[in-house]
Amino acid sequence: MAHGVPQGSILGPTLFLLYINDIGDHLQNDEVNLFADDTTLIFSANTIKDLIEKTNNNLGKMNNWFCANKLTVHPEKTNFMCFLEKNPLALDSKILWNNQPLQRIGKGKREETKIICRAPNR
């Protein structure tokens, strides 16, 4: 094994959390939640335009962080959830990971975007 820890290792989850602990340090976001191998980012803004811009800007920074740390995110396994009072379809195909649109899941009633990023396949 060139790097990493064996799957099922008792140290695996702890070492992974230590490895990704600084993931939110360079983001302009409202909240970053880490749990095991899931990362949840929560963004909010006053307008849909600002929300799209803020979210995509931060996802670009996150993509750079993943590349710098030799991790891969699979856009097809990454989703976002919108909580919008008006026009929930306004974000469809506008939230991007590395220029690929992310799939919107669920519905809500607050102007907030919840990005759900799954850890890469190891």
C-alpha cells in the first residue's frame, strides 16, 4: 500500500477527519459540517443571483482544495438542495462543480443552498 489506511481500519475515520479538517478555511460560507466522509456546505444570500455566484465561487475554491490534497469529487454523486421562497427552479443547472451542473434534490422554503459533497471513492 503506497498511501492511506486499510479499509475498515479503526483509525481510518479519525485520520480522514484530520486530513480534511482545514477544508472550510478558505471558503466564504455560512457553515461547513463534517461528519465521517460527508461534507455539507450551507450558503445563504439576499438574492438568487448572489446565491448562485457565492455558491459557485466557493465550489471552485473547494475543487482547488480537493485537487491540492489529491482527492477527487464525483459530480454525479454530489447534489445540492435549495430552500427558496420563490422560483425554486432558478438554481437548476446553475450550480456547478468543475463546470458540470450538479443535480438539485429536495425542496425547501428558505433562501439557502445546501451542498452535499460525498467523499471520493478510495
